[in-house]
Amino acid sequence: MVIPFEQYERAADFIRQRAEQGGQPLPEICMVLGSGLGRLADEMTKAVTLPYEEIPGFPRSTVESHAGLLKIGQLEGRPTAVLSGRFHYYEGYDMETVAFYVRVMYLLGVKKLVLTNAAGGVNEGFQVGDLMLIADHIKLCAESPSRGAIDSRLGQRFFDMTHAYSPALRQTARDCAARLGIPLREGTYFFMAGPQFETPAEIRAIRLLGGDAVGMSTVAEAIAASQCGLEVLGISCITNLAAGMVPGTLVSDQEVTQNAALAADNFCRLMRGIAAAL
């Protein structure tokens, strides 16, 4: 599947019109909230709220813990778009559709994309509730949001991923965390397609390959953003220790959502600090 450029334009034009009607400037920053992390959207001011189903061409979020709302407003005085909920490969979408909103935000003039997620801790030094700055990612499945024909208005076919997660934005996040007294881990995010959680053997393999956290999102969007030339910051909330790390326990979606909510205070403080500093 290759999404026509005009479909991205229609979505961008609709959002632009609704933002103008609501008296809001177009966003400079886009923040995407992962499972259980939607509280930040409620802390925006003067926000125009758009359900995904109203935006032309936007996919539908089918995960219960994802609200499916785009808010255009102010966060710490900065014009910001916040997506409360995202789209996943495991929902049946291809990678291009998963990353649809990234290209729409690019057409709206967004320069910085902050991707957050709930993730399983693979690094044996991590604890539930930790926040991890994503330094890099590993994706071994073949599909890419940039596969197929490409419109040069959205970037080139071949592009570098050395700094997929902006070193400058990572330093900003480190500085904010230190100023706020929030511990911030750093590591490599390992993408797995889901929706099933990983087996203990897969977790051992992920650790051997250099993964510190594992999840089912974020990477398609980071790839599309790199192609468009957006700066990306990635932050994982460690909501559980991965399969096999705690003897006698099983991983569940309920655990992920509940533990994300418990980490919400530090998460929201950090995200607001980052918004103010960008």
C-alpha cells in the first residue's frame, strides 16, 4: 500500500482549518502518548480537540487505553500537538498507515516529534516505573513505512538513520530530568510486532542483541520522521519486567496500563519540562 500525497494533504488541511477556527497557532512540537500515558493531554491549555475519526484519512485506534484524540493547543506556552493514542502494526495496519500522522505533522510544519511508549524492561538493572531515554532502536522485521513508491515531497527513498533519535534533544531531556530530580535511564528500544508478549527465550535473545527495553510501537514513526527530516526524541516508561525476568509472574496488558498510570507524575513533569525547554 502506498498512501497518495493528497491524502496526507487533506488531513493536514483539515487540522490546520480546525486549529485556526479554535484560535490556535500551528504546532511546533508533536508529542505522542503511549499506553496509559494519556494524562498529559489533559494538562494542555486552550486546546482544540479532534477525535481521530473526524480527521480525513486518519486510522482508528482500537486499543482500549488509547483515547484516539488529537489536541492542538499550548503546553508550557509552546504551540503543541498531542496525540493521545497511536496506531500499531498488531492492530492490522501496515507500517505506512501506522506512521500516517507523522507525515501529516510534517506538512503542518512540526519540526520536533516526541515519541513515548510503555515498554517492558529487558535490562536487568531497570525497575518498573523507570523512564528510559531512547538512544537507538533495533527492528528486525522487514516491513518499513518507507517501503514502496515514495513522493519526494516526503523525503528521499534512501536516508540515514545514524541519529534517528536526536543527540541534541536527548541532551535537553537529560538536562530537564536532572533539574527536576527525575531519574532517567538510557538505552536501546527493541521493536517486536506483537500483539503477543515475548517469550522468555526471545527476551534473552533481545538482551544478547543489546536491547534494554522492548515494545510494539514507536519505531515505524521514528523511521518516517527521519525520512521527513524531523528531530525525534523517544522516551519509554518501563511498565513491567519482561517475560521470564520475575519467576512465577506473567505479563499482562492490565499490568502495563496500571504501572504506566503510577509513573504518570514523573512522566508529565518531565514532558512539560521538555516542552518548555525545546
